[in-house]
Amino acid sequence: MQAMRRLVRVLVVLGVAVVTTSAQGPTAAPATPTPATPATPAAPAPKAATTSSNITGVLAKGGQFNTFIRLLKSTGVASQIDNQVSNGGNGITVFAPTDNAFQSLPSGTLNSLSDQDKNALVQYHVVSTAIPMSQFDTVSNPLRTQAGSASPGEYPLNVTSEGQQVNITTGVVNATVANSLYSEDSLVVYQVDKVLLPQKLFGTAEAPGPAPLAPAKKKGKTPATVADSPEAEASPDATTASLAPARLTTGGGLAAALALAGVWWGL
């Protein structure tokens, strides 16, 4: 009887244990931590366009190149320079005349040029190579500008350098590089004190002609002409007076001859 009770107790305990285990369910596996995704660095914002390759922007900062800027824009050379600078290559050198340099030109100089000539004039201030100040003493003259041939009578440009002074000769005018406005690998801009006038458009500068020679003096006395001699100009009265004695002398001789003939005949 007691054995039966123990068996019942064991069964009850086992039943309770099974029910409790079923109620709790299987133990959940620990959750695997999800690795944090590293933040992707933001792409750098594109740089704003600067005036480093904008020729008109460089000149506008100078404040005294309004006439040259206007010519660069009207001829389309400004866009051409900007494109050449952005495309790389050997770079560009620009010689920029000041407003005072243009005002020093004879009145009507620019207005007398055709659109094609104005384009050539502006191109004459542009060299298809970036030339730093330190390299002017090594360049080969004449420089070829974007205006065309550097042959005499066309668009030659000669540069000479002495220390920090750079002089430019066109065959028409002599100019001086007064200042470096901008210097970069692809673009170099210089201020010049005169407008560079090419021989093709403005001819060769004429040297002043020699002074006329004074007439050479003859050595010795110059013989007086008959007209200049006072003795040569005889008046009619003087001529008549000189002939009168001749007539008297001739008449007296004839009478003497007749008298002698009469005496001889009488003998």
C-alpha cells in the first residue's frame, strides 16, 4: 500500500515537471549582434569656378583694363583664351595694355580698323606659351603671337630682358612690361604701358629724315657777269658820244687827202 503511494507521488512529480517544461518552451538562442555599417564619407563638393582661368576676370581685378576687356569680348578672343587654358597644353601669355595706353593712341585709331583687323590686334597681344618673368631672357626672338606670322612686315614681336625689366619691340612701338598681374602654369598675364602695334596693320616706324645739305661754297672769286657790271651797262647817250669823235676823225682825214691830191695835180 505504501509502495503504491510512493509510485503515485513519483508519477505526480514527473507529470508536474513535464507540464512545467512544456510551458516554458525551448530556450531562445542568444541574438547575434549586427555589425554597424561604417558611414560612407560624403563626396567632396565640387570646387566653385574661380577666375584663375578667366582672362577677363583677371583683368577686371586689375581695375584699369576696361578697353582691352571690351576688345577681348567683342572679338571673341576672351572665350578662345579661356578654352585654351582649360584644355592644357603649353599655356598662354597675355600682354594687357592699360586704358591709358589706349588713350595715348592717335584719335580714331581703333575706329579705323575693320573687325578682322581688331581681332588681329588683340591676338597680337597673346602668345601660345606661358612665359614666366624669369624666362624672358631665354626666349627666341621674334616671338610668334596668335596673330600670325613673325616674319618682317607681318606680326613679329621681340623681347629683351635686363634684370627685372622687360622691353617689347614691335617695329612700330617700344613698350615695357610694367607689372605681372597673374602667373600660373597655364596662364600668365602682364601689364604693358603701350598698345602693341604690329607692322602688318600700322607699318614700320619711319626714322626722321636727314637735314637738307647746305649748298657748297665755291672757292675763289666768282667772275661778274656782264649784266652785273656797271661799266657794261652803257646808256644810249654814252654810245652816241663815243661815236661822234670817230665821225669827226674820219671826215678830217678825207679833207686832208683831197687837199694833197689837189696840190699834186697842180704840179
